[in-house]
Amino acid sequence: MLETLTIHDSGSGAQAEFLPGRGFTCCSAKLPAGDRLVELVWCPEGFREPEARASSGGIPILCPYPGRLASTSMPFEGRTFDLEPVDPLGRPIHGFAHDRPWRVLEASASAVMAEFQLSRDAAERLPRWPADFRLTARWSIAGSQLEGRFTLTALGRMPAAIGLHPYLPVPLRAGGDAEACLLDVPARLWQPQQELLPVGPLAASSQRAAFPGRMPLAGRSFDDVFTGLDVRDAAGSGPEVVTAVIDRAAGLAAEVAFDRVFSACVLFTPPHREAVCIEPYTVLPGADAFDPQRGWRLLDEGESLTATVRFRLVPLPPEA
């Protein structure tokens, strides 16, 4: 079994666990709701075993590209880079960092920071990307919130993106009804797809889901890209996009809130129906070229891309 690193908040009792040996993935986040702790992260049985698929649960960190690329052969500034075929249709997916060991840099009771560097921690993949890079993640926990701050630093000129793949359990309390839960995504645009790659221009999100706003999970399946995300001001956090899984029977919402640097959100419902993934991406996935119009950052050596995501457990008002 992989070694687990735990942080906690002594005031609220909140705690979170991570797997530095595989992607620095968060594999548990228990946040307070009244007199009990509620798990906000879903993992399949055996997820902490070394042979488990890295993107099958927890909160995988996806970099330098989240989601799929259109081809295993990607051009960039006069060169072509060959990537590994990973998804069932033979396309690259989810980058280089989520399935490899990370190095812990700092750890305290309530916070931990770790680092992944391509040339050091997955050296055989270095020829597959235009430049080496360093990725740091700092997780901290306080009250009923878990926060992750991610910084990608280019060590040469390269395209750059960051994403997370969090699995949120449905329902939020044992004995509830997953199909009765609601999804809340403040998206106004949707990317039509064919075989999970983008086709045609963006369309109104209402063509695929009742967004922006709440809609029932019942009977619906998604592996879809949404964008045109509405931003709101949050006390202490500044402008952010707030998405949620809402369990009215439990009187709780599991929020995934993220900075405006995340321009897209992938909504995925695994076939087992035990979780929903609300995935913030800094880029529209499925690229056949590293187009800044679709969110790609072109970083020069020494430049960085930084993004923050917050996971919160929020009690619902009676009228909700």
C-alpha cells in the first residue's frame, strides 16, 4: 500500500490525506458538518494500492495538459512531439505528473507542499514535451475548506496548462439517493464533441444541460466540456467560479471553487454512478494545436502559471 501523508485542522477536526508516491493525489478530505465529518473525495476500493489506476479516484493533478490531446503527434514551433496513446481510442490524456511519485518539500500539521519535475521524476517522458518543467502543489486545510495552490514553471519555452480531476461522492451522506442530487455549474457555453474531441464552434450550454444553474443528476451522463463560466466575488477569496454537487436530503453542498485562470470545466459522470467529477481546466481540452485562443499559455523559460482551487462543505439554507 502506498504511503499516506495526512494534514488536519485542530479547531474543526477537518483532515485530508495524500499519496506523494502517486501524483500527490488527495485521496480523502473529511470536512465538518455539525457534529460529524463528511467525506468529500471518492476513491474506488484498492485505490491506495500501487497498481490502482491513477485517474480512477481522488483528486489527480493534471499537467502540462489536462484531458485529451487530439493526436499522439503534436506540433509546436517547428518541431513535432510524440506522446503516449493512453485513452481507449489511443489518444494522450492527463499529462505526465498524476501517475508518478512527487517529492515532499514542506509539511506542517495543516499544510503540505510537494514538487514534480519532468526531467527528474519522469525523465523518459522529457522528449515528449517541448521543455522541462517544475510543478509544485501546496495543500492546506482550515475549517470546512481544503485549498490547493498549483504553480507550473517552465524551464524552457513550452505550452502549459493545469487541471484537476476531483471525484465527489454522490450522495454526500450514506443511505441517501445519488440520483436525487443536483449539479450546479455556472457555464454559458458548451463544446460539441465527437468521440470526445471538439467539433465545431462553442454552443449555448442549454443545448447540453440546464446550465448556468442547478439541474438534477437523475438519469444523466456526462463527459462534456463547459466554458463561459460566470465569476462571483467570495469573501476572503476574491473572484472565483463556484460549482457544486448539492444533496438536499443531507442539507449539504460540496463546492469546487476555482480562480478565473481556469477557463473551462469538464463534467464527468463515471459509469458506477458513485461519484461526479467537476474538473477545472485552464484550457479547453482536445487540442490538435496549442492555440492560445483555447486557453493555452505559451511560457518562456522561467515563467509560471499559477492557479488555486478550493473544496468546501456548505450547509444548505432551509429553502434550498
